[in-house]
Amino acid sequence: MVGVVMQEPEEIAEEEHERIVARVAAIDVAKASGKVCTRTPHPQDGVRRVTKVWEVTATLAAVEELGEHLRREQIGVVTLESTGDYWRIWFYVLEECGLRVQLVNARDVKHAPGRPKTDRLDAVWLAKLTEKGLVRPSFVPPYEIRALRDYTRMRIDLIHERTRYWQRLEKLLEDALIKISSVSSTLNTLSTRAMLQAMIAGERDPRVLAELAKGRLRVKIPALVEALNGRFDDHHGELAGLLLAQIDGLDAQIARLAARIETLLAQMPDVRPAEADPDAHPAEATSSAMDTVARLDEIPGISPEVAQIIIAEIGLDMTRFPTAGHLASWAKLSPQTVQSGTRSRGAAVGKGNPYLKGVLGTAAVWPAAPTPSSANATDASPNDAAGCEPWSPSAAPSWSSSGTCSPTRTPATVTWEPTTSSPRSTGRRRPAPTSASSRR
């Protein structure tokens, strides 16, 4: 053919997941029950496959009985679709029965369009994908990390709730024509707390209230007198007292969770890094969770609380992630690359883990953040980074992906670098950084 340029075909190596798993099981999970499908070789004909589908109730006794049955059938792998939180009883119990269980994203195993969709067909389809190795297991940490994660996530949720109560209190003061938040950087200071307690107790004189200021806030006493001159009456005082009581209760619960997290980290077994010297002393070749927290704390922008969340979300065993790029991709912190023909563009990073993305974005932006102007501003610290939203998906630090969770460099030389892929264009350009500190 004239004008046709033939190119050499590109050879692609056969991937490991193309091997067929002989005996598999899949479960289409629902709230009250699940459709179980097993596919095994035919006893008389090795080419054909035997498919069995039945329903199992989602109770502890029924799932334990299912686990024993699958063990007798010598099932090699069991696949679950991540449907809400309903997969947990199946994963935890079957894993305790000694079975190899893998959790897959529902998006990755979506049924082929144009075909009927029922729970039975979904279970069969999931089993067929499993036996051909066409599913990607999701990361499920071990029990110790899951328990730690429950505590850290509860602390994050309580910090969010505490922030909401502070916002409600500020709205209440605005309704009472009190503009103290315009003078003080935050309501969570000793000075503003003393003023609020005095107003709740019945004090209305703005000059007396302004004299309760402490530290650098005393230079703003004239402005405080003007800001405290409002219409704060008894019903505002009663509501403010209720809000402060809720905030104090949340503070106590957050402190209790922090102590419990410290205890769990101290009791967590040591992990031996993959790159550890085999001839080294066992005490030197292992790394504890507390040591990892201390090493992460040396990175600018990461506080002990942020380090605890990082460990709770990704664990201590970094051998689950082949490279640092795999970890960043799993956390949805690296833009996807979409290539078609001669065009190549960056796609969205995806949702990922909101708890991990939130603290990494905050840790990346905190070293370059401006210093709070008020010495009494106690909220502006990375200790409360658990309640912050991610700033930039490409601004997260990187850790070693072999061995335990630890910085890739010594603390004195740790830097952050943006990913090579450009994020999706939003129509607005950001100003180019002018110094190394701004790039960090």
C-alpha cells in the first residue's frame, strides 16, 4: 500500500495477573446478605469450570460457616466488592478463617454495559475476573493499624465538630453586635475566653471586659472597648454558655483520644525495615512506631499528631508499596496521565483518602504559612492539622517505600518537590515561585 508507513509492533511482556487462579470465590455484598459464587475445575474435565451460586446471611455464625466451607473446597482467593461498610464482616471473618481475601473497588469491577445486572450475575462476573487475575486488591491494613486508625479518625471528626461550635459561637456574637473576632485573631485564647465568661456571668461594661485582655492583646484595649460595645443580653449569655460547655466537653474527649493513641503506638510491635542489615543487632534492625513518629516529626510541617495520622492511614510496613510513586498514586496525590494520539494531558487526581490527603496538604503548606500576628493565637498550629483540607495534591512530602514509614533523607535535607505531571488546567495561572522557600 502506497503512503502507509508500517511501524514495528511494540512487544509487551506477559503480565503476572494473566495467570488463571484455579479455585476462586467472590461475594456480592449487601447489607443483610451476600451472593457467594465459587468457580472450581470440573472433576472430570479439566477444561470446563463448575460455577455455584448461593446466598449467605451477613451474620457472624453464617460467615464463619461459609469460611469453613471455602476452606474445605480449597479456595485459593476470595474477592469482595467494597460496598459501603457492609464488606467488613465478610473480610474480617474470612481472613480469620485463614483464607486469602482481597477487597476491590466497585469501579474496577463494574459489570459490562448492555448485560442484565442482578446480584447473582454480579457475583459470577466478579469470580470470573478473579480467576483471570483482572482485579486490583485494595490496601487493607492489619488489625493493629485499623484500631489506631479508628481513634485518629474519631479525633479528626471531633476536631471538626469543635470547629463548628466555635463558628456557631462567633455567629452568636455577631447577632449580639459583639465584634471581638475583628480585634482578636481567634476566640480560643485566654483573653477572649475570660471576656466571654464575664459576659455570660452578667458583666456588660465594655471597659471592664476589655481590661481582661492579656499579653499583646492589651495594646488593643481601645479597639476592644469599641468591639465589646453591643447588645449582648441574657439569652445570648445562656446560648454562649451552652456552646462553651460543648467545646469544653469536646476538648476533654480529644485529650482522651490523644492519650489512647499514644498508648496504642507504644504497644505496637516493632517492624523490621526491608533495607535493614541482616547482621545488625535485633534492637538496631527494628523500628518502633514511636521511633517512626519521632523521625516524621523532624520534617518541617509535620507535628506528632500529623505523624500519628500518617501511620494510622498507611501503616508501618512500606513493603506493600513497591515505590514511593505507588504510595503517592494510591493516596491520589499524583495527577493521572491521559495520552491519546499526539496529545498528552493531565487528569484529575481523584478523591483518595481524605484523612491522609488533608494532613499531607497541611504539612506541605505549613512551613510557608505566615506567622500568626497575635501571640495569643493558639489554634494556628499543625497540631490541629487533622481538621484541615488539602491545599495542593502535588505538595505532599514523600517517604521511603521500602521498610518502615520514614523520611527518604535526613531531616536536615528533606525537601518537597512537585510531581512531573502537570495538573489539569483550570484557566488560571499561578505566579511562578521566586525563591526556594516559596517553592517549598
